[in-house]
Amino acid sequence: MATIEERIKLVTARVLKLEPGEIRPEHNFAVDLGAESVQSIELVAMFEKEFGIEMQEDAALAVETVGGAVDFIRDVCKQQGVKTEG
């Protein structure tokens, strides 16, 4: 199973039409990766689907970086009892 970070990069690359290898933990979704507000909402939905979790939308949208998303999703998975690698 891929790590949380790898899975986030793959989803982000698919939604934003980027190469996963171009995406770094320090990248800001909007500033560095070009995510517009509608794409940010799509990312939240796709992360929920990818990990089988439900996130509080406002809290999820407040996450600005890829690394922040890794930490946020790891915490949500723990809270909801979802097993992950990494």
C-alpha cells in the first residue's frame, strides 16, 4: 500500500493535471500548484473517497500545503479508525 503522502500526491496530480513527481510536501495547493477554489473542493471530495473518510469541509479547506494535508488526513484517519500505511 502506498503511503498517505504518495496517495495524496496521486489524487492531487489527477485533479490538478500535474505529474505526481512535481508535487512536494512544502507546496501550497493554491500558490504553487494552481488550485482554484472549485478544485480545492474537488480535492477534499477525492481525498475523502481515496481514504474512506469524512472531513469537516471548512477545516479541510483551511489546509494549505501538501504536507499539511498529509498530517490532517493522518489525524482524521486515526480519529475515524481507518487503517493507513505511512
